[in-house]
Amino acid sequence: MRRVAIISLNSSRSTGGVERVVSIHQQILSKAGYDVRIFSMPVINFKKQTIFSKLIYKISLVVFPVFSSIWARAWSGMDGKVFSHGYSSIGLFCDVVFAHGCWEAFRKSNNLPRTAFGRLAFLYEKLAGLNTKKIVAVSDAVKNDWIKYYNAEASKIYILYNCVEQKIFFPNNRHELRDADDHAIFRVLFVGRLEN
């Protein structure tokens, strides 16, 4: 049975957009007969948090992206596939990195200061873009941001427009989607989640 390793910091445990994608990937690939395993950070019980557990979590946040793709490739073998999400790995031995956004573009557009986490996210996304075989971005803007801020090769970036099926709906420059017969018009207002 062919193996697929999916790397994600939070696995499919929480309710964020990336976690939903990880969960959907796991379900679809498992139904298709693949042996799927999710590589994620250790679970920390935040109700009983101690100084030691906080320290372990912080160390894991730094170390996990560096070694996650090596562990995933070792498990999946050379015949398997390794998918990663954003800064969950540095992209070594990864077949695909899913770019749900661009940390550096987000930081600049919100005038956020450079924090230790922000520097790590920038470094890990940049390395993921350089090391992986393919990048799947969710929009043209994300593709352009990865090229601009991370020097990712444009030729290895593919776009999956927030899972809108482009064979059925055709976007135009007014951000509308028309159906195949050009009768109905659909407007995508927002796909994702809002955060302050």
C-alpha cells in the first residue's frame, strides 16, 4: 500500500482552515486506499500547563519544522508522498508544500513588528519554498507573495483557487464566477476565516 505523509503543526485537531484541509486530505486519501499518517506537534494539555510543558512546546515549535519532513520521508519511503503545510516543515524531501498564505506579507500588511516567532515563520516558509518539489498556493496573490518574499521559483508554483473548480466556474476581473453556460453569476465573498 502506498504511503502518504501529511505534515501539519496542529494536525487536524483544531478548527482552523489549515486543519480542515489536513482532515479532508486524510479522509480522501484514506478512502482511495492510501496509508495516510499525519505528522504533527505533540499534544499539550493547556489546562494543566506547567513551566516544563511550556518549555517543551516552545522547543518543539522550533525543532519540529526542521526534522518533520525527514521523519515523514523515512516513514513514507521513496515510493510514498510527503505533503506539508506552510511553515510546518522546511520542505526537505517534500513533494508538495501547501501555501495557505504568506507570513511575511501578512506581517507587513498589518504593520506587525518582527518577533521571534515571525522570524522563524519567515525562515521556515522561505526554506520550504526553496526545498520542496512543488508549491500549491490558494491564490495568485499568495503565489506572488511567495515569489516576492521567499524567492520561490514561479515554475514550481501551482494554484488551487481556494478549491473553486475552474472547469465549472470561470473567474473574470470583476471577481465574479460564471457557470459553464454563462447563465448564472456567482460571487465569492470570502473563503477562509477572519482574524484580528
